[in-house]
Amino acid sequence: MLPSHSDWEQHVTSEHNLSPGDAHNGLLILEEAHMVLQIPNPTRLDTFVSMIKKSSMNDAEKSSGSGCSQDPEAANETSKLST
């Protein structure tokens, strides 16, 4: 951990051969990631994960035909998502 933003930027430019602009952008990304990770209940993340799971299940059902042969474990996951 470095004591200041300028120390961090100096470190990555000298040790990792990044441009000052890339060092600054990297710092912004790290700060944003830190803020996101501090959220106790990331509802948007949960929403995105649910959307991806539902989409994957719908794609699997379409590719298998009628969807009647759905894996019981996947059906259990579907019921968890809808609650």
C-alpha cells in the first residue's frame, strides 16, 4: 500500500512502464472497484447474475426442445431465482 495517489502513479510508471495516463486510469478503476466492493447488498450485481442465469436456462431449454427434460438441480435454481 502506498501513502498517496502520486506515489502509486510514480511506482507504476517507473516499475511497470505504464504511461502517466494509464497509471491515472488504473487508479480510477481501482477506486471504483473499491467503492463497489464496499456495498453491503449489491442489488444490481444480484440482478445481473439472475438475468444471466435466466438467459442461460432459457437458451438451454430452447436448444433441448420442449424443456421437459430439465435437470432437477437447474429447476431448483430456477425456483430460487423467482423468489
